[in-house]
Amino acid sequence: MKKTLLLALIAFLSGCGFAFVKGPPSGWQEIQDVDALGTRALIQPCTSSRTLVWVDAIVGVGGVASMFEYELTAQGGSVDEILGKLGYGVMGLAGGVGAVIGLTKTNDCRAFNAHLLQERRGDEQASHEWLEELPDLGVTGLDPVFRVPMDKDH
């Protein structure tokens, strides 16, 4: 009986993608105002880390593997054995579904954050024009090392 209870608890501990992974706010694709997107990101933060997705995937694969292993080692068809197989199967299913849902939420969150970052930057491209605006001091990078001036004329 204790094994059955433990298996039932483990099955409910998997599925972190359901409970702990948060997706981006709904309708974020239609919002054009950058300030409104930033406000939504602060009010409703989403999960971009895939750590819990990996936990769900490992639990799912472990549950399915344990179900097949349990089937090979079990003798006969008692109720405890059937419940053991069912518990491992539910654990594997919950882990797998939680991993898929969690992966979808984290991918959406990453797309939301990338869109927000792109909107905040606008179409500005990094340029090096500011280097041309610096005054020419007549000194090069090799002067302090070799004590040899590197003039353009020589």
C-alpha cells in the first residue's frame, strides 16, 4: 500500500510545466505600444528557463522506462502490480505532457522577450561613426611600447 501511495505522489510531483512555468501575457502579439509591452512584462513575468522542462522530461522518460521494467520483473497480474504499472505510466505521461506544455510556454516567453527587446531598440544599428569624431592627438598605440612614432607620412 505504501508503494502505491508513493507512486501516486510521484505522479503528481511531475508536471512542473503545468504548475510552475509561466507563459507570456496573452495577446502580446497584438500590442504595438512598447511601454505597454514593458509594463506587461513587469506585471506578468514569464519563465524563460528550461530547467523545469528538463525535470519534466527526465521524470517522463523515467516513468515510462520504469513502467516497462516493472512489467518485465512482475510475476503474475496482482492488483499491486497493475497499480504499479499504472502509477509509472501516469508519471511518465504527466512528465511528458508537462515537458511539452512547459517547452511551449518557455518558447513563447523567449519570443516575447526578444520582441520586446527589438521594439525597445527600434531600428537602430550599432555604428562606429563616433570613432571618427574623436580628435587626432598624433599618438598611436605603439608609441608607449616602442617609443617610435607611427606617422602617416613616413
